[in-house]
Amino acid sequence: MSDFTLKNGKILQYRKLQQGDEKLLSTFNAALSEKSRTLFMPHGYNIETLAKVINRAESGEDAAFIALDKERIAAYWFLWWFNTPFPVLGIGILDEFHGLGLGKQLIQHLINLAETGGCEAIELTTALDNEAGQALYEKTGFKRIGTVENISGDGKITEEIHMVYSIKPGIIPPPRKHDSPV
């Protein structure tokens, strides 16, 4: 396991998502505030869907991680379609860990992974009203390229801001359907 140090000095250990993490992920989702769950609903949290998420991570299709605060997940982040030139970034953080510098560290972790993994760019979508997230993404080098319709984990379609971090200069990912791989 590796770790992140937060602004308050607290240390969170992190590791790759693995078999047996289904219950931890389900508990994490339940612990998110309603607002956070609205902003971070990448997929369903039933056992069948979570098993697919973990299988994709273990196969290398996706790169998915959890940061632990003792025995509970404080953050869950990923690059979906990591084995392609244009993975999609997602980050969820428990509310009590907001504002402690964790989000920036998670994004940098995924950028480093994509750069060393041969990816050409990283995509993400974020809610139109997620001003804190948008500011953080822009601060870490993501650029707005428009808006897209995104299908969230609960099946709702919402208009979101589409952002890209270009690893290879000038590269913009081709259009795609924005939904969960599971």
C-alpha cells in the first residue's frame, strides 16, 4: 500500500481495487452526502455491478483505487478504459475529506498513471454546478471542450461539462457515448 498525506496531517493508505471490496464500495456510496452522490454516481452499487467494476480493474481494462481511513473508503477513483488511448477519469471523496488536498493528489496520481501507461489524453465530465470540481480540474491542467449528455449510474441523463487533459499536445479524444462501462 502507498499513502497520501492530507493538509491536516492525516495519512490515508491507498491500493488498487480488488476482489472482496464490493461491501466497502457499497458502504462508501451510502456514506456520501446526497449532493456528493449526485456529483459522483459513476455506476450502480449493487453487488453484481460492483463485481463487474472490480473484474474490469483486475483485468487491466480500468485502473481503479481506494484510499482507506482505517477500515472504510475515504476516496474511490479510477481511469475507465485505461487500456485505450483516451481513458475517462472519475473521483469520489467522502465529504469529511473535502478541502484537504486529497482531490488534487488523486488527479495527479491518475495523470501520472496515464502518462506512464501510454495514454494520449484523459477525459472527464462534471456537473454544470460543480464549481469546486471544475476549478480543481482546471488547476491540474484539464481544459473545457464543451458539454455532453452523460448517463449516470442511476440511468439519468444529464448535461455535463466535458474536459480533457492532453498528454500528447493537441490531442482531443474522438466523440464517444458518455456512460459507464458496466
